[in-house]
Amino acid sequence: MADIMTKSSRRSGGRSARVALRSAKLADDLRPIHAGLVGGRYKPLTDSEVKRIHEAALEALEVIGLCDAPETGVEILTGAGAILGDDGRIRFPRALVEDMLAKAARDITLYSRAGGKHDLHLSGSKVHYGTAGAAVHIVDLENNEYRESTVQDLYDAARIVEKLDNVHFYQRTMVCRDIADNYEMDLNTVYASCAGTRKHVGTSIFEPEYVPGVMEMLHMIAGGEDKWREKPFVSNSNCFVVPPMKFATESCKVMEQCIEGGMPVLLLSAGQAGATAPAPLATAIVQAVAECLAGLVYVNAIKPGYPAIFGTWPFVSDLRTGAMSGGSGEQALLSAGCAQMHKFYDLPGGAAAGIADAKMPDMQAGWEQAISNLSVGLSGLNMVYESVGMHASLLGFSLESLVLGDDLLGQVQRCIKGIEVTEDSVSLEAMKSVCLDGPGHYLGHDQTLALMQTEYVYPELANRMSPKEWAENDKPVLLEKAIERKRSILDAPAEAIIDPATDAEIRKKFNIHLKI
């Protein structure tokens, strides 16, 4: 019995040591996953299908064109070689599109305010996950209800993102429903986002008249206009089109001013298949590509090589009801197919994934978020927007789901990283020592210990206990653990991400609603 107890105790001690080792936070350069892992192995479209979609998009631009460009846009586009028809539609000759594609920026850096730590380098098939969505409700998990989102909720989400290793950027997650004035809402959205995180921020601007005020605030945060222009840390999420095939007049004016102000732009085409985009998935991609190519011409006619993200965001309808279905398998296919088009053009691109139709972070939400995040990551999408926190097809945002999503994205990114096959990794030396000379297992082997943290990813909250351990630990519930981690982040003292002196000047200049 004493021998058995001794052996058991040794096993337990060894296991405890391994658990402690796994729990220790790794240095950034040793982590097995990180922003910018290279995807691209999953291709729902064949090469010939990609070319067919490209040809159809060029034909759509030449034959159908887009209407409702602002006067400034008409001047810019026709000056570049587009043709204004008697019907008011602007059509794009193939040669013009090809010329602007040749001028477009290929390698883009979206800057952070973290000394380069969280900068996003968009090129090739490098993958980055972040938020987005502009939900109008917060999913209040603790009270099992939906309520209108506030500027405090927006700031809280930004603070949580700041602490999550696998969420790489913060695009505004919610609308500040407690701020009635649209100009003040735009200003406070930028302020709350930048006050909550140093990671790159994306935001929308409602009216062109609001751009100067937003820019002035950003110059103050940056420490001057020159520093802002050197490393702009906020990008403009710009819905420059109203599908199908119409320019969004006011958004185009916003885009023109953002380009003048040095703010990177996301050219966002968000048609809904079966409603504002064609029902066939392939043609929905055609329309999104055509609209974004029109935006690409627009941007590069203003400033060749300007940093613009090719934002094909076609969504899916449940054709039984017409309602959006962001958590569907079709959504995963659409976004992955769009990623292939971005690679075809060799352009930095973004699309939506990780949206749940589920109203709460439950099993349905888990499979919906995992399927699309994994599909687009494996396809090599540069910017995966809306990847965490989004519920009810973008109507609700959950802080607990954001926390859980960090674990989910960790496992997804491990899949993107793939299996490393090298001379060392397929060497038989470890097998020989274990099978021929050793104990017949790899537990405690030098190779196992060396790879414990650099080859494997361990979840923060997900439970891998045995049923016995689970019972001995008071049967922890995942959603309760998510609430606990959310509170641990938000109950900690807020960091002064905007220095106090600058913050005071901003509050003197603008009506800031957020109380920190």
C-alpha cells in the first residue's frame, strides 16, 4: 500500500507540475499561435471558378455599373476613365479596373498604439481576427435578457479585447443607444474604443460633416497630426455602396474626407443573398466583388496606392423568412469564397465570420461561430470581422461570448497553423528511446516537455477535466466561468490608455459621455 501511495503521489505531483507549466503565460515570441498566421489551404472555389467570378464582375461593372455617386465622386471617377451614362449610372471599362488594380496597395499595415506589438500586417494569406457589427443590444447574460447598448458597454468590450490574446483588433461592436445626437455618438464611439484598447480600432462615421471633429480628436490622442498620419491607428469602416450596385452618396463623401485625412478605409459591400444580393452564392460573390472593385477604382483615382481593404461582406438570408442568417454554413462558404477572390487580386481583404444566429452563448452559438471562423481562417482571409461576441444575426453583442470567443479563436488558429513536418518533427529518435529503451510512453519525455507549450494550445476557460475532477471542483459551469472572467477584467482598475492631460483636453473640447 505504501508503494502504491508513493507511486500515486509521484504521478500526481508530476501532473500538477505539468498543469502549472501549461498555465504559465508564455512570452509572445514563444506562443504557438499569434496574429498573422498564414492560411489559404481551404479553397471552396476552383481556380477556373475564381476566374469565372472575376470575369462576371468585370462584365457587371461594364454593363450595369453603379448609380447615385455624389457629384465629387462622378468627377473623380469620370476623370479616371469611367463613363457616366444618360441613365445616371457610372460604368467601368475593363481597362480602367485593371489599371487601378495595378496601382492598388498590396501590403498594408494597420497600426496600433502599443509600440508595434499589435500592428496588423495585411498581405498574402495572413489571418487576423477581430470584432465588428454595430449591434443595437447588449446580451445581458446575467439577467437572461436583451437591452439597449450604451457607450459604457462599448468601452467595456474594448477593455476586454485589450486583454484577449486571440482577438487582434477592435472594430466598434455596438451602437451607443444612450447618445441621441449622431455627431456626439460618432465622437464618443471613437473615444470609448481608443480609451479601452491600444489595438487597432475600426469605426464608422455617420456624416461627412462629422469627419473633421473625429480627425481633430484623433490628432489629440496621437499627439499631433503628423504623428497620426505617420501611424494611423483607426480605420474607417465605410459602407460606400447600398447593394445592389448603388453608391451610398453620403458614405462616399465620408470616404473622400477620410482619405484626405490619412485614415485607412475598409471598402464594405454588405449585400444579403436572396434580398439585396442574388440568391446563388456564386453570384452574390460576383456582386460583392464588382462593388468593391468600383470602390477600389474610386479610392485609387483619388490617391493611387492608398491603404484600402477589399471588404466583400455578402451575407445570407434564410429564404423561408427573408431574415439574415449569419450563422449558416452558407455564410461560411460565402466569406471563404471571398477570401479566394482577395488572393486572386493579391489585395488585403476582409469579410464577416463568427456571427451567431443564437440569442445566447449556447451550443448553437458554438457551432455557428466555430464553423465560419475556421472556414475563413483556413481560406486565408486577412481580416475576419465580427468573429466574436455577435448574436441574433448582429442584433446583440455579448461580453461573455467575447471572453469565450478568445478560447474558440485559439483553437481555430491552432488549426490554421497546421502540422509542422520537418526533419526534427518526424525524427524517430524519441520513438526509439521510448519503445526500445524506455518506459513505453511519452509522458515526461524531453521531447514532450519541450513541445508542451510551443506545439499545443490550452484553453483559458474550456473544461478538460475528467468527470471525477469536475465533480471534485464543484462542477464548474462554462458560462459562469465566462461571467467570472468578464468581471475580473472589468472590476480591475481601468488603465489610463489616453494620458490624463490629453483626456482632460478632449473632454474640454468635446462632449464625452463616458465616465471613467
